[in-house]
Amino acid sequence: MGRRVFFLPGASGAGAFWQPVADLLPPDFESHLFDWPGLGEIPRDPSVNSLQDMVDLVLARIGHRAVDLVAQSMGGVVAVRVALGRPDLIRRLVLVATSGGVDLSPFDMEDWRPEYRGDYPDALPFITDPHHEDLSEQLRTLSIPCLLLWGQGRPHQSTGGGAGPGIKVARCTIARARLFRSHVCARSRRYGGATDHRAPQ
């Protein structure tokens, strides 16, 4: 049975963000692209009203077979929470432009929320609520291999995730993390639309 890879998008909610990457997987891999109900233009689901509900959604889909998690921006926060809750079910983490749950309030970050709310006025309220959660201490307990991908040379707009400072902090707190910085690594438009998905060589 092939390896399972779960792809989690950012606040755009659209799993199609990851389709070009999923298309490059070996044919025996199982890829699962998540949409986040109630975010961006994705229809709501009455059972999903919080970040924890999204964590539960991923865990329910995982079941009892271990997976690799690939996540961008806000999806990276979900992925880290999943890994902290059930590390036995996560084989590897790939986190792209995300804080991973590290508190970014000390950093001078661009606030993406007003523009997002203007673009998606019907998105679930929690997505633009202030978040000051800091999972740094819990991240120290993770021994899962983790690749951190961080684009360079552009302003950072983070969604509860996403930013250079957060990546640097996460690198220091995840025991088996490796950082890769690139101009072309899953570059994203606002909230998780993709323009280039070339993988690091």
C-alpha cells in the first residue's frame, strides 16, 4: 500500500493550491487535498467552526494509518497541532511559510486580516480573530522529521502562520527540522494561491 500524503492549504481554504505538487508524486502514493470549510470561497460545514475543528477533521480523515503532512500558512498551524496530538500518526512534516503555532506578535508583521475580510466577508469569523498562541515549548517535544520551506525576498503576510521569523523560531524548537529558503519554493499569492510550485533540487 502506497504512502499517504495529506496536503493542507492556508486561509484561502482551497486544497487545489497543492494540486501541482500532488501531481508530481509517484503513482503509488495516495494524495489527499483538503479544503477548509468556511474559508475563502469554500462552502461552510456546520461541524467546522474553529481551528480545533479543522484539526479534528484532519485526524478523522487520517484514521489509523500514518501519513506525511504537507501544509502551508494557516494549514501549518493545523498540521503542527495534529502532530502534537497524535505524533504516532505523522511520519513526516513539510511546513511552508508558516509560524507552526509560534507566537509572531513580537515581530513587525504585515496584517493580512483586513484585506482578507474584505475579499471574503463570509469567511468564518475565527480566521481573522487575533491569535497569540505559542506552541514553542510543545514543539520541542516533536521528534518527527520536518522540512521547513521559506520563500525569500518578499513581504510576509501570515495567517496564524506564515512568516520568516516564525520559521526561524520553529527551526529552533522542532528537534529534527531542516530549513530551506528559496525564491521559488511554493510561492504564494494572498492567502494561499500558487504561482510556482517548483520543489527544491
